[in-house]
Amino acid sequence: MVNFFIISLTQIFSLMINIIIISLILIILCSTAVTYRVIKGKYVNSNIMKINFNIVSGLFPIISFIASSFGMSKSDIRRIYIKLNNEYIYSNKYNFNPEDIIILIPHCIQENSCKLKVTNDIDNCKECGRCNVGELIKLKEKTNVKIFVATGGTLARKIIMDNKPKAVVAVACERDLTSGIQDIKKIPVLGVFNKRPNGPCVNTNVDMMDIEKAIGFLTGKNILVCN
């Protein structure tokens, strides 16, 4: 009787494991199909986008492992994740006040040889034009959004906790954007990739039109390109 009970428990446990594995496979396959449509620019319902993004976020380590097994780079995996996030946000409508929006930029956007420190206060910049910081200040003055320089994820989280924005536009590399989006759950975070012509973390730059597009969308207004 005891042996029969043990065998029955083992069978039930094995059945439950198989059901979980099959369910995960089906979920990943469905998520892959939705992700493919989003990447290709095909219409996907906003609610389905939200469900899919939550699935991808929850299973990100598993999905990353599977994608890596098929030869996909970590950078490409993260780019897809950020695109899913951005497309979901862009499928909604917002009308935030500019004062409730924060732009987070990495310190590596500042010219490496510059002696002025903008980490604590971006207005310390003299707008010499050697990097994007001057353009960002003009955008701040034009729109009244808040701009902060973050030296890492810990400072970025502190900035958000202290200022309590309703939306964030984050400029960073694929890795930092991915971790930042995963950390901030309750407000929309639009990710903008920085450009790295000199390699990672040194004299990076950003396409200002990408930032202006994000601000314009979140405020529901057209933002003119910085001159």
C-alpha cells in the first residue's frame, strides 16, 4: 500500500512537471509569434503586446538562453526586448506634463576630455558643441522636461525615486536599458540607444530626434528638432 502511494505520487509529480514544461513551450512559441509580428512592424493589439511583454520579461533568462543557443547575440536579444517595450508604449496614448517626464542620460555622452562636471548638474555645461549635452540643455529649456546624468543603475533608480516622474526617456546601451526597464515597472520607460563610434562608455552620442520623438509622444505635442 505504501509503495503504491509512493508510485502514485511520483506519477502525479512527473505529470505535473510535464504539464509545466509543455505549457512553457507553448507560451514561448506564442510569444515568439507575437514578437515576430512586432519586429516586422505588423499590427498587434495593445493588450496582447502588454501580455507578451510581461511574458518576455518574466521568462527573459530562459528566452535569452534559448535564443543564445541558436546563435543570437546578447546585444540583439536585448534590442528585441527594448523594441517590444517601446512598441507597447507607443501603442498607447499619453498626455503628460513635460515637468513630469525625466530624461536619463549616461555620463559617457559628455566629451571625455571636458573638465566641466555635469553629473550633479547638467547646467554646468557651457554648450561648446563637442557633445550632445548642450543640445539636451536646449531641449530642457524648450520643453521643461527634467534631465539627469546617471553614472549607473543605482543612481538612476535614486533619481527616479527622488523625483517621482510619470514617465522616463532613458538613453543607454542595450544592457543598461534592459536592466533599467526591468527595474522600473509602474511607469512607462522609453529606451533610446546611444551610439558608440569610439567603443563602449567613451564619447558616446545620441540621435536627438529619437529623444524629441519620445518627448513629443509622451506629452502629446510636436517637438521641434533642436537647431
